[in-house]
Amino acid sequence: MCIFHEIVARDIATSQDHTTPDPARYSVARVILARYHLEQYMPRMANCSGCCNADMTTPLAREEFAASQLAKPLTEIIAYRNAHMPALHKAMEQVTAQYELTIETLNLPSDPLAPNEFIDEAVTELLEGYTGPDYYAAGALTLKAHAHKPEFEPLRQAAEAFLATPGIEATLKQMMENSIARLFIAANDDLAADHSQTSERLQHV
């Protein structure tokens, strides 16, 4: 599972009324956020999921991140999140009410927040526009007009309604870009801190 997407999806599915991620809302958000792939910003980093700091601190990773121009101050990332998350919550609430979103109505597994085959299939097969093998996407993907299997159609319809909310698409794109930036910055900050501590210890040997 890609951590870049999961962080944003969990944030969208958590609100004042849902202090833990709502599984139905999380699943809808995950499908829409899957339109954005890391390789759209860093073409040579397609296999990086954000799970391992080591993958984001290699010379190649640092070169790709610098070229992506996604870097920005953490304060700016947090400010954007705080300013726009209420609108995402409101849009999801409207979709939830319209489609009566639950685990049952979306045909979800008992714990959709845990790694599972249904969500893995949804975030790949409900989208189109891949430009290479292994679901490589050089550009933003498009939600299909019809699900590839009937049991996925309720989730597709809810995702379509969420994405159709005015202003939501641009906000989601920026949220994803900020999520990528935040994880890459954190990984490299941790690496720099480790090097600094190692250097300091060596000076006292």
C-alpha cells in the first residue's frame, strides 16, 4: 500500500464526527487519490511506496525530488491542509448521505483499512489511462465510466460523485503533492540528523 495516498485518505475519512477513519469514506478517498502516482512527479521513482525512508534518501531519490519542485516549507503544507480539509470533509459527508455509504453498501471487506485484495483491485481497475506495464501512470488517471465488475460499481459511483464536487479535484491533487513532499522531506531530515549524531559521537571517541 502506498503511504502517500493512505495518509491523505485517512485524513479525509477522519473528522470531528469520526475520530477514527470511517472505512467507507476512506475507501472512496483511496480510489480517487489513486489517480495520482509518484511517477507523475518523479518518473524514476515509480516503485517507491513511501514505506521505507531508505528508498527516499538515495542519490536517485534526492535528485528526482529536487527536479519535481514539490519541496516547500512544512508550515505551508500544514497551513494548506488546515485550510482545505474542512471542504473535503463536507464533500465526503454529502456523498455519504447521498449514497448511504457503509461497508455493506460498498461491498467492502470487514476491515477495508487493512491491506486487502478488494481495495488493491479497486485502486487499479477502476481507473484508466496507464502508460506502461505494472500500472505505470505518467499522467493523472481517469475514473472509468463503469466498473469492471458489478460489485465495484457502488464504490465507483461514490468516488465519481466525490470527485465531481466543485473545487475538490484541485484540492486533492495538491494534498497528494504535499503528502509526497512531506514524506520525502522527513526522510531526508531524519537521515541528516542521523549523520550529525554519528559525526558527533565520532568526535568523542
